[in-house]
Amino acid sequence: MTYSDLFQYFSLSEAAAQLDIHPFDIARYLSLQKGGLPVELRLTPQMIAQIAEGMGLQNWWSEPMEIEDDNPKRLLIRELSKRILEADWSDATRADNLNRGLAGQEYAFVRRVINGFIKCQLLTPNSTLTGLSIQKGAHPNWETVLSTMVDGSSFPEEITILFS
Amino acid sequence: MSASTERSDLVNQLKQVQDWGQQQASHWEKKQSELTRTIQQTESDISQLTKRLEELRAQQTDFEQQGQKREGDIAKRMRQAISVGLESAAQTLDTRNLLLQKQRKIRQNRVENVLMEPKFQERIAEFRQFQQTKEQLDQLPMSYRQAILQHHQTVRKELEPIFMAAEQPLPKTDKSPKCIGIIASIDPDFVQPEAMAVLLPVPFSIYTEPNSGEDSLHQVLTFRCVGAITAALRKIGLTDVSINFGELKGYLSIQVWLGGKKLNGDIRQSISLEFQQLRDYASELQSVRLGMEVTWLDPELLDDGENP
């Protein structure tokens, strides 16, 4: 039996990779917890699970996409709209939750879409010490605008330019 | 005296006036002459002083130019010193990083030596079996589950020497201590700061290309500094500030925008306290005897100095 068989310690970078989050965000989060960062930066699976829960990490793309659309960019916009519409907005959520589960070009594109949604006041960003958080936007027709994006019938101009 | 030589009072009076007039003329002629000489002398003095003044003014201009050049030279040498200091710190981190890997290996070997002891082998096998099957415990009847958990506690207690060895702090190197410099800067001043930057002697790629393996000393230092800055900001009431990460001279710059925010304390002191705690408690830094000191510098010294 080797050391690593018996003891499951993970570096902060390994923990970040497991949680699909930037390691700096874990450092920022831990620094605000009681006792701050551990004396040695090695984390047990239990600590990593606590971090995930404490940071409110969510994977918005764990569920498969249900909408069908020939345009892959428009598909991502409609799927994101659906997820935003169905989300619980009683509390703010981490901005990276909206991307988590995506990779590569899809990840980068959805980031641009989120910025577009912020411009349209469908989402509101807030800076916090542990990173950017997102709240429901102040758009007067929030639900209607998102619903028309989900069914693909209409898109705000700021969003249309992203897929046309 | 005969009456024919006698002069009338009129003539005498006129003569006296004439004599007085000649005396006066002589007197004023002498005064005029003295004044003319004095004026000439003064004009000569003024000419010399004017010349001297021009020389002094030229000297003053020269001194001012030299002063400006000297300030420029000092700033240039300061920038060079900053570059050298950062390079030196980066090299120290490289060498101490190798040391950290060595210290980790020393601890791991100690634990593995304890693991090899025959008296633990049976219990280790049981412990491992529990680790592999613990997720299925919920499916077992309560009485089974309790018995297994109780037995696991006993096993864990008997393996305590191994766990203690694994939880020991990293051993300390016998190398001499080293200290690296970290640069901090506030713009425009500490009274109403608009922005703060902390420049770490680690490559910017630590931010842009996070890896998923064992943390290097560079990464550990960076994570801890990011944490220290975050904690310091919260302690002075800055909970909604934006922290950004940028590149400066190839190094990682942690930038905080403070414009318009109310500070409930001294930002310099808050940063200093958090870094002191980091220095005193971080096991990895203690292990390789690495210290750090934060130096506050004028933000102008952090640019390349080409724009006056």
C-alpha cells in the first residue's frame, strides 16, 4: 500500500480542477472562512465537498440540451435563456455557475452571451470578494423576453448580433 | 585809510555776495564732481553685479537641469532595482520550489516507512477495504452498518501512528533563510485610494493556465497572497470590490479597484498584517525557510518610464 492509496490529499489546483473553478477563487473563498487558508494547502475530499457547497457551485449544463436548433450558437442562447428562466433567483449565483459544464468554444461563446444578457438588463452583475455574482436583471419584461428567446421567436438586438 | 579808498557799503555788500557766490559755485562744483564719480562707480559696480547675477542664474539653470536629470537617473535606477529584485525573487522561488518537492518527499518517505511496518499490514488492508466499500454502507442494515463503523474506528485508532506521521507539518530545510520582495502600490495616495496593485514575482501564466497537478511553491505563494489580499480587503469593509489579475513585466499583478469605496481602516496596515500572518503560518513557506516583505512603491515606478 502506498501513501496515496491511504491518504487522499489534493492540492488546491487539483481541487479546483475537480470543481471546475479557478484555483484563485478557492483561495479567495477559503481566506474569508474562519481560520482562513489551511496551514498547509492540501485538501481532503470532505474539505473539497464543503468548499463546493459553501461557494454555492452549480453546474448549469449538467442536464442535456432539449431544444433543437440548426444554428449551434442560437441553440446555446435559447438553452441558456431556458435555464435562466427556470432558475431560482431568490439569491444571487456565481457568474461561473452559468458556464459550468461547458468547455472550449461553447464556454467562450456563453460568456459572451452572458455579457449580452447583462447589457439587456436580463442579468445584473455584482462584484464580490469571491468573484463575480449574478442576479436576476431589472428588465421590465424579463419573463416575456426570455420566453421569446427560448421559443426562438424573437431576440433582443444585442443578442441577435451574436449568432447572425 | 583815506576817504578815497573807502568802499561804500553797497559795494562791500555786493562784494560779499560775489565772494559767497564764488564759494558756493566752488562747493557745488566739487559736490557735482563727487556725485559724478559715485554714479560712475555705482554703474560700474552694477555692471559687474549684473554680470555676476547672469553667471549665477546660468549656474542655477544648470543645477536645475542636473537636478531633473538626477531625479530621472534615480527613477531609472529604481526601475532597474525593481527588475533585478523581481528576477532575483523569481530565481529564489525556482530553487526553493525544488526544495519544497524534496521536503514533501521526505515526509512521504517517513510515512511510507511507517506503513511498511509488519504490525500495521493487517489493519491497513482492513482500512483500505473500508475506504473502497464505504459508499455502499447505506445499503446495509443498520446493525451491520453500526458494527462496521465501530470496527473501522478501532482500526483507525490502531493506525493512529501512521495518520500522525502523515499529518506532521512539512520538515524544515537546513538551508539558510531567504526573503523575497513583493511590490505593492496605491494610486494616487493612501487617503483616497482609487486603485491598488500587488506585483508578485511569479509568471502571469499561473493565472491564465492553471494546472491540475501538485502545487508548486509559486502556486502556493500566489494562492496565499490572493487569499491574504482578499482577507485584508474584507477587514477594512471592502466586500464589493472588483479584483482583477493582469500582467506586468511578465509577472502576475493583482489589481483592486477602490474608487469611491469607503475604507474602514488603513489599507496598508491591513495588507501588512495579513502578509505577516501568511509568513508566520504557511507550512510550505516555513518548510523551505522562505520569507517575504511587501514594499510600497510609487505606481509611476512600475511603468517602463518612457512617458514623462
